[in-house]
Amino acid sequence: MPDGGIIQGERYGHLIAISIYSVDHKSVVKWECKCDCGNIVIVRSHNLKTGNTKSCGCMKIYARRMKRARLDALWIDKFRVLKYKK
């Protein structure tokens, strides 16, 4: 069975490859991975190797929250104006 060049137990970004989940008829290998946040996600081996998938999606949410936290909102008349906090 092909493994897609992924090593079980190795870290890829915030994901750790647990086991091979499936291999389809085109020999595309999918891995079951555990994210640092605790979620289990199924990822194609190609996406792990190239770095296209680095987490279960929790890092996108975290980055979005951090971006919002750096913004300060001002209300001028009926308009909301955003500026970066210093």
C-alpha cells in the first residue's frame, strides 16, 4: 500500500499524521491527522507534503481573531472607521 511519502507520527505544521485513512482508485492517499487543538482531520498526502494543509482550520480562525484584536473602531456620524491599535 502506498503511503504518499508521509511518515506516521511525523509533524506537518500543526498536524501529526496518525494513520492512513484511505487510498482511492487513483492511488490518492488520505491520512488521518490530529491537530494541536485536538481535532481529527482527513488530509490528502499531497497537501501535507506541500504544506497546503497545516491545521484543521483552527489557525485561520485564530489569525482572523488576532487581526480583529489589533483594530480599534471609531464611530464618525453613522460610519464605522477602523484603525490599527498602537
